[in-house]
Amino acid sequence: MSNQFIAQYVTLAEASYADFSEKTFSDKDVEKAIVDTNENKKGSEKFAESVSSSFSVVAHWKDRENESSFSGTLFQNKETGKICAGD
């Protein structure tokens, strides 16, 4: 496994903490959800732009009914088209 491959998974793991459930999956909404989740972290806007320039959110689930705290997000690499889970 290459360092770049690992770095992408770390990036998606961090991005998956965002709540995309009340958003469309447009680049701007993805960026806003990431920034809102990381509002007190320096550089969150640049991080959000980096994620949205390389990945699209294709699906998101957040369990609100049972409050199990589960959420999962599927990202698609814009360059390769590969799907990756972040949960």
C-alpha cells in the first residue's frame, strides 16, 4: 500500500465526520458540511476544498431514528471513478 493511498483514506476518514444528510452533494454543499463540522480547526476551508476537488459524495447515511450514532459516506474519486467508503 502506497503512502498516497493511505493519505487518501486518512483524508476521507476525516471528511466522513461531516453531516451530509441535510445537504445536496454539490461541491459547495460538501465543502460547507466539512467546514461546519470542523469549525474550530485551522485550515478547515482548505481541507474542504481539497476534498471536494478530488472526491464527490455519492451517498450518505446518518442514523437519526435510533440514535446509534452510525453514519457512513461513500465518496467517488473524480479522477479514477473508484468508490470508497468513509465511516
